[in-house]
Amino acid sequence: MPSNKRKGISPVATIIIYVVLIVTAAIVAYFFYSSTARSTRTPILTVVGQPTVYANGSLYVTFKNDGTSPVTMTGAIIVVQDVNKKPVQFNYASGPATLNASSSASYKFNAVGTFTLDNIPDGALATLQTTDGYQLSFAVAKP
């Protein structure tokens, strides 16, 4: 005669499985939350007006931060390609140390070493590099 008893998972095993599933779901949810929150807090810099490099080795530029986090400008450098495709470095000289989100500011950068304006073509490629790791490329003009 067949038995009417059914065998299944014990109540303790069922509870352990549910706990493992809940912990796994919590870890996945935390990963999605943390990666989304981190990716939405970034600076987005744009150049306002025309950056200009002068014969005295000064480069003036205005940046606007359209992002959601500040960017540190102290220690930033701008590298400009000269006519021979060699880098000419400009170091941060003045302007607000931090460019906060939703704000803009003007900055002055000074050339490092010997500088000749004739070696910089009008419309030369320039790249801002901040200590935060942010980079932005733009063109510079001569007066």
C-alpha cells in the first residue's frame, strides 16, 4: 500500500534559504545604489568665453562647473601643444581654489620655464588636468 506521507524541505532549511536570498538581494541593491550615487556626483566643466594666452606667459580662462560636485583647481595644470607638437605646461596661479557645482570662475595659469608666444599657434589644443583627476580639452587663442 502506498504511503500518503510527503517529504519536503524542513522548516529550518527553508528559513536558511530565505535568509540567504534576502542577504543576497540586499547586497545587490546596495551595489546598484552605491554605483548610481557615485556616478551622479561628478564635476562637468565647460569653458566660458575664449581662453587666451599672452606674451608674458599667462593663460586666462573661465570655467563653469555644470556638475553636481566641486572640483579642486589648486595644483591644476594646463598643457598646450606648441607648433612642434611639444607640450607647454601652465601651472595654476590664481582663482578660487575650488570650483563648486553650479558656479563659474576665472583663472590665471602661468607658463613653466622659457615661454615664447610665437611657438603657440592660434587655436592650439589645451588640456586642463586637475589634482582630482578631471581632464578637459579646449582651444586657446592669442590676442
